[in-house]
Amino acid sequence: MYNGVLCISPGTDIGGAYDEATRKLATVPSVWWVGPDSDTGTAEYLCSKGLSSFAAMTVMEIDLAAMGPADIPTGISVHRVEGLRDIASWVRAYTPSFGLSPDVADAVIERYRVRPEAPGVLERFEARDGERIVGTSVLLDRDGVAGVYVVTTAEEYRGRGLGTALTTEALTRAREKGLRVGTLQTSTARSMYERMGFQAVAEYKVFTGLGAAGR
């Protein structure tokens, strides 16, 4: 999820781009996104090199003015987390949802600590049941758009509306900041986001198998 190729410049030689990506990403898990902004033939070329598509990702957007209030499940609190408070517990709460091992979680925690964004660009949210963090989300305020990421729910709390509540909490904060459009990507929760008012705007295939670490 954290290493890979999102797109290449129009007219770039796909073979050269593949060789460069292989050199740079050969020793780490990585993915390659292929969608409407990819050159024609990219997917076919990656398949010819042995990469495989393991997920279809839908990009969605919402008009923040039309968004309803958060419906927070009984007994759960959802709120914004200031700065790096409880960053280790917060990361360890969501990494199981991404299938990340504890040693990878340590690296992710360190990346959050050294991220270069100015205050307010990246904001974290959490859901708690008592002292336990049972859900997460992130708001990334960049280029005038509210991007929502890392929407996760602890396995035993799924199906109770936590994902919706965490997404809404992040987007409510974005609206308070004057942003008008929210976006996110999903491979499994499209229907949930459509119920919130999101609309699909693009589809991507995500390929894995780039370099030795991916095979």
C-alpha cells in the first residue's frame, strides 16, 4: 500500500518505467495502479511481465455540503486526535486490517513521526470503546480536496456503522475547514459509501508482483 507506482507521465516508455520501478522497489512490497490516467496497454504490459491484478479500486467523491451528520453507535466515542498523541496505539489498532505485521507497524509509526506536512494537513480520528481504539480514519487536506484514508474497524466491531461514523467525522472536519469535496478509494465498501452520498468517478486495477519482494 505504501510503495508503488500511481501513474507515469503521458508518453513515458512503459518498458523504461517498469525497469526503473523494479530497480527502486525490488526489495519492498509494492503495487502498481492502472486506471484512466494510465497509458493504453499498461495493464497488458504488466501482465506480460508476470504481475497480477489483485484488487479493483473505486475512486469516489462527495459534495460535502450535502453530507449528513455522523450517527455514532451507542457506547462508542469518535473524535479527532491531536498531533502525535497515542500514535503507536493508533497505528497498532489499524494495521491488522491491512494485514501488516508488528515489525511493519513499527516502521509506519516512525513514518508518521517524521512526516513533513504542516500542522492541520493530515489529521487523525479514532473510535474508542472505553480505553480501546476500535476504529480509525485520516483526513488529508491537500490541493483543496479532503482525502479520507485508513478507514478501519476492529473485526468484532464491524457491521455497527463505525466506518460510516469515522468517515463522516473526518469529512465534517473538512467542511469546517472550508473544503467542498471529499474523496476516497475503496475495494470492498462501495455500497456503504454510496449510502452516504458518494459517487464513483474512476476505477483502478491494482497490480502486485513488482520485483523480487512481490513474487
